[in-house]
Amino acid sequence: MEGRRFARPQDALLVLGLLALAGICFAMLRAAPLGARAVIEQDGRVVLARELAQLAGPEEVTVTGAQGVRLTIALYPDGAQVIAAGCPDQVCVRTGKLGRAGESAVCLPARVALRLEGGGGAGEADAVTG
Amino acid sequence: MKRKAGMVAFTGMLGALALALSFLEGLLPPLPMLPPGAKLGLSNVAAMYAAGSVGLPCGLFLAILKGGFAFLGRGVAAGLMSLSGGMASTVVMWLVLKRPQASLLATGVCGAMTHNAAQLCVAWALTSRAVVFYVPALVAFGALAGVLTGLVLRISLPPLQKLGRRMGL
């Protein structure tokens, strides 16, 4: 290990290439359509799916995941957010409010994921009117 | 015989160093500009030195020790994440360091990217494909954290080498 160099000129390409790749992915996420449907999954199974356009106002849902971890999720007409989690790391809470299709907040200890889908999935109606 | 005893003792000390680094990192407040869940991965410094200077078994021991502590302290999910990321990145850093011309920075970046990729796979298995949303953040901060790992090892290499020599390595 002694005498090993800290960096070589071509390492700049590696780092810049990775940052550029991340930048392209960020831009693609930003360009996604607004989320139309909030989906809550537990252990990879959908436990709740709600059309956001049908919400009259904010709605709160409580999910109890693996190891008894409780998550409080708020659904809004324009997005969704995990507002409280009974686990120490609070990763999903700090993710903040989701607004676009493809965005998600994942609670690993509870094995619960909240994600937004775009409008008009395959074979599904864009909207259901009463 | 003396060399073997020294190696075991040195591995133990590196293990303690890895645990201390990850404990200290946990004391840092969540940095506002970092995405949720992102960590600096300072204990990778110890893993990288172990894989490069002592050997692959020493590096894997560090990963298992760290995973065991995460399992006991923070539960099954955290234990699996730590173990998968640690083992995969240790193997990759060991492979990269086999090339004599590989730099510390490149090794750190490869290790950090592997760490994140392995953890992403475990997180996907534990939850669902929703974790894909984190990919851009993992790529960007994995690259930066890898640069930091290489830099910290560059600075701390001389004292680590001195300690290793004292233990007969």
C-alpha cells in the first residue's frame, strides 16, 4: 500500500463520468409527469392505492409495518409524504413531500414504500368519475 | 507464529477502528444537503486499508463484525444492509488494489459504488422497486464519498503502516 498514489489523471474521468450520469438521472426524474396515484407497499405488496385527484383535502393513513414500526402518511391532492415514523433513522420522513411520478420514500425497517405513479397506467382508466 | 499473532491483533484493532468510525459518523447531525440515508462511509477507510495491506480475510472480518453490530443494535434490515455493502465493497476494493497502478481515489470510488449497489439490491429485495428513485443520489454521493475515503486513507496511511510494522506485519 505504501507508495501508492492518491490519484491519477484518469481518475477525474471516473468521478466526472459518475457525476454526469447522476445528473442525467436527476434531470430525467425532474422531467417526469406529476404523480396521479399514491401507492403504499409493504413487503413488496400493494396495501393501498389512492387516486390523488379524488382527494377533497389532506388525508392521513397509518400503516404498521415489520417489527411494529408505525408510519403516518399524509396524502394530498398534489402529492404524498411520510409525516411520522416510529424508527430511529427517519430516512423516509426526511425524504419530504413527493410530487412527481416515480418519486418514492422508503422505510427499510418497516419494509414499507410510498411511491407515486403517473396517470394512465397500462389498461387502467385515467380517471374514474362518480 | 509471531507474525500470525500480530496479524490477528492488528485485524482486531482495525475492526475497533471501523466500529469507532461508524459510531462517530452516527453522531454527526444529518447534513441538510445530503439525501436522506446517505452516509460518508468513513469506516470504509479501515476496510480499504485492511483489504489492501493485510489481506482479504481481514477485510471480510471487518465487514462481518460491522454487520453483526448493526444487526444487534439496529435490527435485521440494518444488519443485512451493512453486511451486504461491506462484504461486496471489500471484495471489489481488494480486486482493484491487486493492480499496482490503481490509485487510492479510484479504489475508494469503486468501493463506495459497490457498497451502494449491494445495499440497493438488498433494499429492493426487502421492499420493492420503489428504491430505484434513490439511484441518482446514490451514484452522485457514492462518487464523492469514495473520493473522501481515498483522501482520508492517504492522510492516515503513514501512522497505520507504522502501527502495522510494530505488530510484525
